[in-house]
Amino acid sequence: MASLEAKQWKETFKSEMDFIVSNGTRVLVDLPPGCTTIGSRLTTIWVLIALTWVYNLPIHQMDVKTTFFYGELEEEIYMDQPEGFVVHCNKRKDPKTAEIAQWTERDQIGRGAILSVLSNTFFNVYCSDSYAAKSQWDELDRKYNTEEQGLKKYYVSKLMRYHMVEDRSIAEQTHEIINLEHALADAEMKLPEKFLVMSIVDKFPKSWENFGMTLKHQKGRLSLDDLMIAISIEEEHRNQTHKMPLSINLGPI
């Protein structure tokens, strides 16, 4: 390689080869009978470009360090060892080579599966080569599952400590309690409807206690929708009562 960019190309190629070797992407084997190897890399690229032109296909360039995260390569491909990176003697017959390569392949598939469902922000954090699939999973589980458990405790505590007040709409406060229940349901802690209905009734302020007792002793099942309708009617009735003008009986004139 004698071009002006030779040094840069060699450094780039060495970086790619170091990554491939460190991840066990390749396994050195004797060429099986009936198989042929890929020769010149440049010739292969020319063939691929020709095929894309003939069939009008798009071309995507992938970074060799992330290419294997896009899916599992099922085909077996054999290539000649590149000049300057040839492994000699007994290194190719190391009995642990295949085992390491198999573990690495499974690890890459696992990492790819995890990374594929992460947002761009988390992908940029956890795509580092320093994370094996198991370590990657444990780190995500430790950090974000702990946060989720803390969030569940927060919603449960807020629901249990919620008390309605006299100077606010009871219907609005009931909606706030229902929103807390929805948050718990999203966190896979859905409450039984009967429990939620009775919890809301028990949180009525003092001036609504008699109304709450009436609801508790009525026959039949009281659904959440029934409760909301009853609260709206009762609240509207109370508002109308408070707005009625006072009359004064002056007696006969």
C-alpha cells in the first residue's frame, strides 16, 4: 500500500481488525471441502456496487463496530486472512477458540436485542464495548427497576394519605384520586374497583359523611361510574341550595 493515505488506511484497518479479534467475530478454521474464500476486499465491493446498480438498490454504510447489533448473520462466510494480520502455527488450533467465539456470538445477539429497544439517549450510553449482555441487563435492571419501585411506593403513599377538603370540588378531588389509581395501574399495580370506590367514600370531608354512609348502605354494587354520577348530582344539588335567596317572613302587613 503506497498511496498518500496508506498510513491512515492501515490505522483504520488495524482498528477494525482489533475489534473483530477482541469480540471473537471470526474463527480460524481449515477451509471445508467445496467452499471458496472471499479474496480481494476491493473486488467484493465492486461486485456489490454493480449489483446495487443493476437492481436499483440503496446502499447503507455501517460501522464495523455496530454492524453485528442489527441482527444475526446466519450464513457462513470464509475469507483469506488479510496481509499483515495472518495468524500462524498453533493459534488457529486453540481448543478454546470456538467456545469463545460461540459465547461472543451469543453475547452480541443479547446486546443487540437489548440495544434495539432502547431510545437513542440510552443507546449512546450503553452501546459501549465494555458492557457484556449480562452486565448491560443487570445495570439497566438495577438502576431503572429500582426507580420504578420507588415510583410505585410514592403513588401508594400519596393515595393512602390523600384527604379531601371542604373548600374544593369533591368531584375534582375524586378525579385526582382516580388519576393516582391510573398511575398505579400503569405501574402494574391495578386496584380492585370496589376497593377504590370505598377508599374514595372514606376520604369524604366531614360535611359529606352522611352522604357517604348512604352510599355504603345502599343495596347492590356501586361501580366507579355510579359513584361519580352520585357525587356530581349531590354536588350540583348543594351548589344550587347555597345559591337560593333567603326569604324573610314579615307576617301580615
